[in-house]
Amino acid sequence: MDKIKILLTSDMHMGKPLNLPGICTELRQQTLKKIFKLAGEHDILLVAGDFIELSSIDNSLMDEIKENFAILAEKGIEIYYTPGKSELDQEGNVHSSLTSVSEKINIFSDINETRSYRSQKGDIIIHGIQAGSRFHPSEVLTAGKKSFNIGLFHKNFSPHLSETAVHGHITKEDLKSLRFDFYAMGMNHSFKVFRSMDRIIGAYAGSPEPCSITETGDRFVLSLITEGHHLKSIKRIQVNSTSIANLHIDCKEFNSAHDLISHINAKTDEKNIYSVTLDGMRSFKIEELLKDYAAETGRHLKITDNSVPDLDMQFLSGNEKPNSFYSVILDLMKDISTEDANRDAISRAIYNSFGKGKNRGTEYCSF
């Protein structure tokens, strides 16, 4: 039996203006070229939606994408495309800019009503429905017999939901009804694989290039190999030209806010983008210094403060409003001798109980 190589990608949002310094159109084009080059080494390309931001992409970039799709089609690569929300017009139909890309691209659309294609590469059937469709997959799609059936969707993969025909979701009941062999998914920007009975039944490739500050680390496309009616392998291929680094810091390790800032400076640079998360207990004030630091630093940072002031720090804050219930509780607690773990738990409880915890999660962004 012949082995069929399939490449899955989605959620590039090519052409979308991004408020991410250091991630320019030129670098994203490099990633785009990597994806098309990889697609040329496969038999089938699956695009699971939101690959192009058609409301904002400029003509020259769109022409480049069209040319690359045309080259793949001329080489005999089969292309199947399920449009996501960014490829729809204001009426919710597939945007004309996408349908005009190439006659050889198989686009799932409510207009042409073709929801299943049989591949010429092997015994494979690709099923799909555009995002925002008035139809639900389990209502109009049926797995072909004696074939490897792939569902190509831009939806939430939700096997924990027992209902059927839930808008925007593929649920447990849908899986029972559709009985596809593999679900090639778009919408979620993070790589994720789904298993059932030790068998891989679906996956998100995630965004191949970061589209927001939360999309940290390496980004991927997925390479699948089928043989007969079975998925033989699935492999991540890293393609991103830029990356956003994660930095987690325990504030308990520092004696002052200035020590903390020095540590952030030592762990970051001015070339890359960082998502910094502060956790743990701290014995110092931090809010004003972080605000000033974010405004003045030359680094590209988003700092999320999830830290909690310790009891001594809260005691000082409580005394700013003497005789309040908050300050009275702190007075009672400050001299109690407990293990550090218990003392931290008490600190968190008091901090949250008196509404102070609403400050947790405050973000300080330098761009």
C-alpha cells in the first residue's frame, strides 16, 4: 500500500496587523515560504482556516500567496482549504479573494455545497465545512466506506461535550456520528493532539507564527503519513521565524523590587519578545516600579503580576488605614508563629478575602 504524506497548517493570519515589535511582515513571509516548501514535499496540503487575514492583507502579499498555491497545484499537490472567520466576508460567505486563488484548490464553502472530496493520491476522503456555516458536520457529512476519512474543520474540538450539533464545536456525539479516522483542526493557536483508546484521532497544528504575546515558544505545522486506512505517523515540524519567550519568576527569591528588575534585565534582551509572569510571595512593593520600568525599558516585555505581598507587607499596607477590619486582622496575625507554607497560605487568604486580590494579574506592557 502506498504511503501518503499530508501537511496540516492553519491560523497564520497572514496580513493581520500585529502589535508585536520584532515580528514584521518580512519575517512572517519567511515562515510562509517554509510552509510552502514543506507542502511541496508532501502529497496533500490541508489548510484548517484563518491562514489569511483577508480583511487587511495587501495586494502584493495576496498575489505572493496565490502564486505559491498555484505552483503547488501545478506540481500535483492536492490542496484542501476550510475557511475560518478571517476568510469570510461581512455576510459570512467565503471571501471572493479566496475563491479566486486557484481553480485547483478545493475550498469548502456553503456556496458550492461540496463538502467531501476523494483524493486522487490514495483511498482518502477529505470532508469539511466552512466556519460559520449554517450546517453542522454531523448533519450533512458521512464517512466513506473502506477509505481513510479526514475531517478538516475550523472549530473547537470538544470530546468532553456530550451534546450534538453544538455551534462551533465537534463534540463526543459528533465523533460517534461522523466516525472519521482523523480530525485536522484549526482555530486553537496551540499545538494539541487528541487520543482515544491509545489512537491519535485528531490534532491542532496551532499557529505557525506567533499572532499574540501569549503564543510563546516554537510553532509548528504537522506532517502526517497514512498507509492504507491507517495513520502511520504524525510529526511536528518547527517553522516559526520568530518566537516569544516565557519567563516565570518567583518573587520570594528577591529582597527588593530593584533586585527583581535587575534579574529581569539579566534574563532578557532588546532583540526578542518576552512574556514575564511574576508569582510567589514578596516582601516589597512593586506596582509603581513596574509601571515606570515598562514605560522606560527598551525591551519588548509583557509582565503579568500574579505575586502576593506577604503578611508583613500587608501589615504595612493595613496600617495606612488604621482601625479598619483589614488592619485589625493583620494585627492579630502578625505575631503568630507558623511554618512558612502556612504563613504563605494565610497571606493569600487574607489578601483575597479583603478584595486586594483583584490586583493580581495586572499587566505591564512596554509596547
